[in-house]
Amino acid sequence: MVDSVYTTPKRYLDNEKLNSPMLHLIGEVADEMGVFCCVVGGWVRDLLLNRHSEDIDVVVVGSGIELAAALTRKLGKKAHLSVFRNFGTAHVKYKNMEVEFVGARKESYHRESRNPIVENGTMEDDLRRRDFTINAMAICLNKDFYGGLIDAFNGEYDLEQCIIRTPLDPDITFSDDPLRMMRAIRFSSQLGFYLNITTYEAIEKNKERIRIITKERINDELNKIMLSRRPSIGLSLLEKTGLLSLIFPELAALKGVETKDGRGHKDIFQHTVTVVDNVAQKSDNLWLRWAALLHDIGKPKTKQWDAKQGWTFHNHNYIGSKMVPRLFEKMKLPLNEKMRYVQKLVDLHMRPINLIEDTVTDSAVRRLLFEAGDDIEDLMILCEADITSKNEEKVRRYRANYVLLREKMHDLEERDRIRNFQPPVDGLEIMQMFQLPPCNTVGELKTKVKDAILDGIIPNDHDAAVEYLQKVAKEIMNEK
């Protein structure tokens, strides 16, 4: 073992997670092979933070693949080895544990790409190349130094002080690999840590470099921010550093307040991130959080000044819902049921608040239940999260009205079975009843039945629908 700050333990840890037979065995195999190895990165960080971590990454001064293969032979038939020679890595799965092995590396970069030129290196090289000090710590697994914490960049201190800082010059770190700017903000959001001033300023300086990063990589980090306990931390940092206007200009456009005749509107961006936080307190559903993020995305396009009403955003929910597919496509987000779910909630998010402001009719509530379907509870979480007024009386009144609306929805759903219902008379039966070929009239009659049920004119059952059809069919066909 080389006597340097990069390989000499700062102190020895006494933690029950280090009593793992697997980690001890890795150290024994490394000793037999005469190589130095450590568990590094996120697992060490989370150990010191008393957080659970699934990923165990082991760095070997030598061949990670050879150490993984030797460990697999020791573990026997129940162990599974996967080798990725192009990347110089190997993966060992044993029972409920998974460990990744890699040889110590050093890296250099070309300005046009974040993909480094990789060479074999020392433990010092490997720790120096890591993104942040809190991820640049290692724990020795060799028997003579087992449990020794290597911390040349004072990552443990930064953990205690809740600081995100790069081991080397952040200007070089972020220029070399611009994705690390997103990662810095993501860790800040996940851990509730602060970016130190030099890190923050380096992100501002290098923000344009984010353009060389693929949308998929950006979205991976953005989704991790969205899934954090308080997404507003990361979203606000993206906006303040200037990254948001480059990766998501439509969201950045929500920022700011315009005033006319002494009347301003609220900052839609600040309102939006508050709504996302409110949803995050109630649900871990990533796509419900995305619906919160996009619920007012149509407001900049619909903002108008009215001398009597002040600032208005008429139909912003409809315009916003039409923007969702294009935004998902542009950002390489999934164009499937997840996108349609977000689009539906953005479109419907004004309906419940309009109901509580007006006289709540059974017909309006039935239509809401029908259109929201199984997503009605998620819609209500979004709508309740959308109450961000500083007027406590207004907030109290809205919340009380939502309780009444929920009660009415529950009563109507139990009585009328409206959610996701299909008209009890289908098109084939209508054609047979009135000797009609496939035509628009069949669709009109189906719609008549659906509307009659939603409006409470008839109950949601077959006989009532047939009787009602007999009455309205003559009128429709006479008009033809």
C-alpha cells in the first residue's frame, strides 16, 4: 500500500454494514491476488449519511474483471458473473447482493465530447476523477486496512456541512463533463445540500456546455430531481444558474411578473415549483409530479390584460395540454400512456376548482368522474396542491369546498357507477334496433345515451337506455 493521502486511511469506521461477509471476502480475494481494492463512491457516502444504498462499486488497482472472476469462483455456483470488457468492468450477483468491479482509472477529455479517454491508473487517479468530494471517498477492503476511510478531499467534512463541491477545479470538471452540472443540482435536491460558491459560479460559466449532452442523459437527471423529496430545490437551481432556459425553455418562460396599471400576476414559475413540492408530499408518482410541473405551461401563451379583470389566462389548461405531446417528443420523454396521463391531468386541472367556485351540480360532477376515470384521485391531489395562495381564508375555503366535492363524487360514484363507464347500449344494438347501417346517426344516438346518463336524465342501466333511445331516435331521424 502506497503511503499517501490517497491510500492511507483518515480513520477507521465502525459500522455494522462493514460486517458484510461479502465485503470481507472481496478483501480476502484481493489479498490473495496481491491487489489493493476499496468500495467507493455513493455507497460510502450513503454509509456515512446512514442512508440505504443498493449499488456497491469496488475499485481495484489492477484488473477489476480478474478480481470479480476470482470472487465468483470462491462464491460457487450461486454466484453470477457478467463481464463488460469494452468498459473494463464486471458485475457479480450473489443472492440479494450485486457488486460492480472496475480497475482504477485516469481520464482525459476532448472539448467536443463528455466521453473521456480512459487509461489504467492509481487509486489517486481514480478518486481525483470523481465528480464531487462526497463521492470521492473510499473504504479499504484489504485485511490490513479493512474499514479504513480514504478521504483526501475532505468529503466527510462536506457531508457534515451539507456542501456540494468538486475535488478539483469545478470550471475544468464541468467543462470536461457538463452532465456533472445537472448531477450537482440533482444531489443538492436529493440530499438538501448547498452548492458552494465556486461550484455555483462554475455552473453559471459553463452552462452552454450542456448542449453537448443528450436529451436522454439530461432527462435521467431531471427525473431524479423530480423524484426528490423537495423537487423545488433542484428546479430553482436549474433556473437560477441558467441551465433551465437551455434544457427546458418553456418552463423557464414561466419566470417573472409583469405589472400593468399597478396590477401584477404571481410568478408562475415559483407557483409551479411550489405545486410540485405539494404533490411530492402526497405522492411518489413521477408522472403526477410532471403533471404538476406542466399544469400551467400554457399560461405564457394565453396571458392577456383586461382593464376590468386584470391579467387573465383563459383556456391555459387546454393550450397547455396541447403542448404536452410536443414537449415530451422534444425532450425524448415517453410518448405512451404516461404522456397521455400527463396531458389529461393538465387539461382537467381547472375543472374541480371551477366546480367549487360554481354551484356544484350532479351533472358536472358526473362528467368530471367520467372524463378523469381512474385518475380522479391523482387529479384531486394535483388540484389541492394547486392552492398556493397566501390568503389563509381563501385557502381554508378552497380546502373545505374540496372536501365537499370529494363527498359528492364518492356518493355519485357509488350510486351511478360513472367512472370509466361505457353506454349500456352499444352501436351494434342500436343498428339492430333501428335497422341502421354504420353511419353518423349511430354515433349520435350513442352520445345521446351517454349525455343523458351523465346529466342524470336516466340511470346507468340497459333498460332505461333502450327506453330513452326509443324517444330520441325519432327526433334525430326526422331531422335527417
